Amino acid sequence: MKKVLKIILAIVLFIFIAIQFYQPALNVDKGQVYTTDFTQFYKMPVQIKAMFQTSCYDCHSNNTKYVWYDYVQPARALVENHIKNAKEDLNFNEWGTYSNRKQERLLNSIKEQIETKQMPLSSYTLMHTDAKLNDEQIKTLTDWLKEQE
Amino acid sequence: MASIDTTAKKIEQQEVKEVAQNFSIAPIVKDYLALKNALVSDNDKAAANAGKQLYTTLKNVDMKAIPANKHKQYMEIAEDAQENAEHIGDNAGKIAHQREHLASLSKDVSDLIALFGTTQKLYQDYCPMYNDGKGAVWISEAKAIKNPYYGSQMLTCGSVKKEF
């Protein structure tokens, strides 16, 4: 029995090491400044800007602040795929390139997602506790978003 | 026999040509109405299927058939409509989220009708309550009000705003 267990463990370890060689490109922009950015587009108080950047920008922008386990497979692939999908729906860096129609729809969607606590995702805030929004922050953000519509 | 065949072919060709010249949004409207009616009857799964269908229809639109002067406007509306349809298709089980996208999609379809016209008699209805009292429109094929934003909860809430 012990021998079988050892073999299985060895195989698992081998697979774990092997998949580490797959490292997709990182979502980082090396401090690029975007004239089309959401925070440039609207006048907003500093604390609101900070909330968007802390709670949303890791997935919805071209720059992710990774944590150490994001570099380890299979988390790496999952995270990268998640960011890709998130950016397709909404990339705050590209806000200025969106049509008025799209901006209007997204403003409403952002408000609804935050208000109903669907965003930021609980699977994300579980490890990124600073990104979690409390009720007061949710109210501040949604009130501000309503004013922009 | 042969001559009949060729005449039939000729007519067919003519029809194809006409379709190409007169771009019609009828297939888009048809899918939209199916989607809207699914939400009227609180059916999130049917709404998701209709959303997927609408997404495919929008994707397969022959851009060459659209008059050049309306190209840009069409692109902008269609891109938004496509994203709305995709999200409705992906969110079976989350009817509130589907209805959020319906509000945006209805605006898109409404603007498409204004841009390209319709041969079918259509009504633009208005629900003043939806979205925290901001209100939302929807397009209907029937004059009787059947509210897709609240379904059975408030079926007859709303009013006809415009007729196409």
C-alpha cells in the first residue's frame, strides 16, 4: 500500500511541477497612463477613485496587482482567463473609447452589480480583503454612479 | 418546363437583389420579441435561449446590406445589442440580471426601428417604475400592456408611448 501511495504522490508532484512551465502573459502595463481612463473621464472624489481602483481594477483594467499564489499553477491559468473575460465586458482603462450608449449601459450595470453585491466577486475578496466593500462604501459608490447617469 | 424553371430562377434572383438593397431589421425584431415575451412570462430559460438566438442573428447580419450612411450608427447600436443579448443568454437563473439587460437592449432595438423603420406594427411601451423609478421602455407587437420587467408581479403596469 505504502508503495502505491508513494507512486501516486510522485505522479501528482510531477504534474504539479510540469504545469508550472505554462506561464501565460501577465496583465501588467508598467505604469502606463491612459487618457481614456474612467477616472479621467469623470470628476470624482479621491476616495471614490481609490475604491474603484482597489476593488475593480485588478480584473477590469490592463494592470493587475498580483499576489504570490497567482503565479502558481493552476491558479495562474484560472486568474488569467478570468481577467480576460472581465476586460472584455468592461475595461476601465478604455472607458473613453466606448460609445455613449455603452457607457450609459455600463454605468447602470456597475451600479447594479455593486448594489446587489455581485461585484467584486466573493471568490476574489476572500483573499483580497482590502477589495471588499462595506455597506457604507457601497452606498457612496452607488450614489455617485446614480449622479453620473 | 425549362422556361418555367428559368423564370422561377430569375424571380428568385430579383428577390435576392431587393433584399440586399432594402436592409430589414425584421429578424432582429422577431428574436427580440421572443425574448421580451419570455420575460413577460417570467421564464428565464426561454429568455436565455432567445438571447442566444438574437446574438446569432445579430452576428450574422450582412454588413454590406446596410446603407453606407447608416453604417456607423448601426454598428454602434448593434455592438451594444449584441453584448446585451449575450449576457441575457448567459444568465439563465438570474432573471433580474436578464431584465437589466433587457432595459438597455430595448433602447437599442427602439433606436434600430427609428433608424430603419418597420413593416410590422409595433408599439413602444413605457414602464415608469423600473430601475429605481428611472423608467424603461420596451417594444411590443400588441397594443395590450404586458410588462416584461416585472412579469406576473405587475403584468399590466405601463403605457403605450409611441406607435411605429
